[in-house]
Amino acid sequence: MVPLGYYLLLSAILFATGTLGVFLRRNVITVLLSIEVMLNAVNLAFISFGRFQGSVDGQVIMFFVVTVAAAEAAVGLALVIALFRHRESLNPDAFTSLKW
Amino acid sequence: MLLFLLFAAVAVGASLMVVLGRNPMHSVLLLIVSFAALAAIYVGLDAPFAAVVQIIIYAGAIMVLFLFVVMLLNAHTEDEGAAGPTPAGKPLVAGVAVAAALVLELAWALARTRGTSGRTGGGGADASVLQSVRELGGVLYRDYSLAFEVTSILILVAMVGAVVLARRES
């Protein structure tokens, strides 16, 4: 049996990777993908904690996180499409004004 | 253990390539690889339902949505403009600092819980309970029924919001 620490370490590495992506990338779509990576890291932590506690609650929470991720992806991508229509750009630095 | 290390390496490698890759199309496809590796790890954690949800909803639904948007916006030129592909200075420093802080924080937490993880790690006996989708459904509809219903409202709001935001004003 793999110890809990290994799962948490993998989760932390994935979360750090996602965070790095959010800060580094200059493309709104890649930033959204990085957020998905971070959500998956959190899911892994929930499921491994649930497994080692011997309860299914971790999997239930993972279910909710996936639902929220789906909602976030739908709204986020709709925003990306609307922004691209106005600015013809996907660079987050192009969207600096609230109104134009 | 070997399988865990294999799939963990695949997940981390694919995620790094998602984050560092130039082409959004490649990023989306590599993220599916990463999700598949995570699903395999979930199977190792006695969570087959989570693995199936991961494949169907994440790799199936959400990633197809991303793929459609990437193709719709014709965005595989990536990072155009004078800003340059790699941001210098402050964003780089901030990203590296936050990532390092998160890893350090977890390493500290792991060092503290080393003694207790052995105590709670014994749950091999109730693996059948964890694997049972019946049990999961019971918990989901009994203990978390309010959250489950609120989730459906969230999905409805997200759906309406997406339609309103992406609608072409004419």
C-alpha cells in the first residue's frame, strides 16, 4: 500500500504546477487549463484522505468539485469567447479596462 | 507502488507540458493524458466511481468543450503580440515564489503527520465499502442531499450564464 504522504506530495506537485501555469502563461485558455490542473490536485487530496480515513465522503466531495469545475469551465469559456469577440486577442494583459 | 509511481510520473509530466507548452491544442490533449493517469491512481485508491467520473466528465465533457473553443477561436498561434512568450520579471518571480511556498508548506505538513499516517493507513478491511457505488449513492443522497440539490441550481445558473455571455448581440 502506497503511504498517504506520497499521494499528498503528488497532489502538491500538481497544484504547484497549476499555480505556475496561472502566473506564467499569456493565454486565457491555458490559464483556464491550469486551473483545471489545480482542481484535480485538490480532488486527489480529497480522495486519498477519504481512502485513508475509510469513508466515502472524499469521493462525494470530489463529485461536487467536478460539478463546480464543469460550471466554471462553461462560464469561463463563454467569457473567453465574448472577450475574444471584442478584442481579437487571448492575452490576459489585453483586457485591462472594465468598459470600452 | 510501481504502478503509482508510473502514473504519478505520467500525470506530473503531462501537467508540466500542459503548462509550459506553446500550443493550446497540445495543452488540451496532454491534459486528457494527465486526467487519465489520475483516474488510474483513483482506481488504486479504491475509488472506481471517481475514476469513471474523471474520465467521463473531465476527459470527456470538459475537455471537449475546451477543444471546441480552441478550434473556434483558431488560437493555435498562441502568445501573439509584442509581450513575448515568456513573461520576465515580476510574474515569473511571483509564480515561482507561490509554487515554492506551496511545496514547502506541504513538505512541512507531511513531516509533521509522518507519525499519524501509519495509524490511519490500515483501512484495508473496509475497501469493499469504499468501492461500492451503492454506499456512495447512499451518502450522497442522504447526508449531502442539500448540497446535491444546490449543485443542480449551480449547473442551471452556469448554463444560463454561458448562453447569455456567449450570445452575439444583434
